[in-house]
Amino acid sequence: MLAIRFYKPGEIKAEQVPIPTPGPGEVVVKTAVALTCGTDVKMFRRGHPLAKPPQIMGHEFAGTISAVGTGVEKFRVGMKAVAANSAPCNICYYCLIRQPNLCERLDESIVGFTWPGAYAEYVRIPERIVRQNTFQIPDGVPLANVASLEPLACVVHGWELIHPNPGGTAVIIGGGPIGLLHAQLARLHGARKVALCDVVPERLQEAEKAGVDATINSASENPTNRVLDITDQRGADVVVEAVGRRETWESTLSLVRKGGTILLFGGCPPGTSASFNAEKIHYGEIHVQGAFHHTPSAVERAFRLIVSGQVSIKPLISHEMPLEKAEEALQLMENGKALKVALRPPNSETHVRV
């Protein structure tokens, strides 16, 4: 089968590799669509601490089950299915205190990083993920939409960590696919106004199409002044950083109101340090919350949000390309010329044009 393997920063190759066979409790999915992700771009350019080359990339996918291992009862060959990229062990310290996203054994089988990924014609799903984070896709649901299960689950988890006041204002920093998902979750959590900041005009235009109330070009206008203008000079109730840069982390404090919440969602490069005004956090009673990965409950909720149509994935997918052009797709994302790219393996059973 055709697969895209990562070898070193800046080098990925399209190669022929054996079709995987499922072990006990595992399933093999014939990939109909694999979506590119910002994390894939980072891995392509600078590597990833968990990925040991050569590794098949890709962790957002959907397709049809082509083989099942012994002991699998919930799934059968021919079912359309989607899976998250990991699942907790349920026996370590963090799992037992109900923080499974921090599972001490999470790294054992993360699809696309420590486990062969979905930039391939077939992908083998680990037993732990089959048992907890794999779902049958209902008829009529576009596979490209459900393929975004993992990033939406991470966004859902982030919003589960905070307690926004219904009717307030949310500001999202970052107009990429994750930022657009956060904008939708803000609305679902009761935000009356949603504003989005970015430096790329095309992304701001897409945000407007997605129903964002106000867009702010951080390169040409002062975000703090704009946010104060639309919040009666108070600041936003919730500010979500969805970029992962020190300067944007630090900018959140100037956008949030007293008693408001900052959700630091974007992951900064390893070793990054950020500075914050301790006086404002203390006397303003500002809640600063980090967010990492997802939980099984967040994955299930994300799946239901997509299937029900409460979250729209279509605005996130800007291009469709053959799997063998994965490098070109990642370069488009890196250069800000694409949001997500739907990669189609050869002989894909399902056309995924959006």
C-alpha cells in the first residue's frame, strides 16, 4: 500500500509498505480520507519528540473497516468508522483521578506518532483505541467531516475545563482550523459575541463566513482597543489562545475582563517561557487555564456534535489532494494558503470533495 513516512525534519517520502494485519482487539481501516493538521506541519518541519523515523504520519482520518482482530465484537468488516488518535490506559495515577488526558501511558500508541499513522491506504487501530475511542459513522455523514474528530475532541476538552458565563463575549486568537472550532464551541457554550484575531486576511474572511461576529487583523489594528470597543471597555469574558506563540500567550491578559478566563490552548515550542502581570491576575481574579489533548468523554461528545451537525467541519477544509501530494499539502498549510487539506489515498472508496 502507499504510505507517507517521516524520516527527518523536512523529509517525508511516499513509499510502498505492507498492508497491516490486525492483532487481538484491533481493527484495520481502509482510509477514505486523511486530513492534514498543524501538528503534522510542525512534525514535518522540526520533527516530533515521540516520533521515531521512519514513521507513517497522519492522525485525522475516516474510512471503512477492512479487517478485525480476534475479540472485536462492536465492529465488523464493511462498517464506516472513525477513531481518535489515542486512548488512556485507565489504570495509572492520572486515569484513576479522572484526568485521563494526562495518562502516564498515553505515548504507547498514538496514531501518527508512536504508532503507524493514517497517511496511508490502510491504518491499524490499537486495541485501546478500538475499545474506547472508535465509532461507527452513520449513513449520510460525510467522512471528511468526521475525520476531524480528534482536533474537535481537544477543543471540547478545553471548553470542559472552563466555565464561561452565557451571554458573554469570547475572543479567539488564531484563525486556523482550531481557532474556527473554538469559535463554534464558544457559541455552543452561550457566547453572545465571538471575535477572532489573526494576521492573515484570508483567514479572517473565512471566519466571517463561519459566523464570527467580529474579526480583528492583529497586524494592522490594535486588538486590545478593538476588544475594549466591543465589550463596553470591560474586556472579553473568555480569551482563547489557539496559536501557540509566546507573544500571543502574553497578549491574552490585555484582552480579558476582571474575573474572566484565559484558555491557553495553543502549544508553544518546548522550552518557551512567557511573562504575565501578576498584579492583574491576582487583583483581577483572572482564571488562567491550560489545556492538553482529549478524554474519552470529550471524544464521544465531539463525535455527537459532528454527527448532529451542531459543529460544522466544512469551513475547515479548504483543499483536496491525492495522498502522494502530502508534502505539497503541508507546505500550503505552512504558508497560510490552506486550512486543512483532505488527502485521498489511491482507489479511495469515498469521494470527499467539500
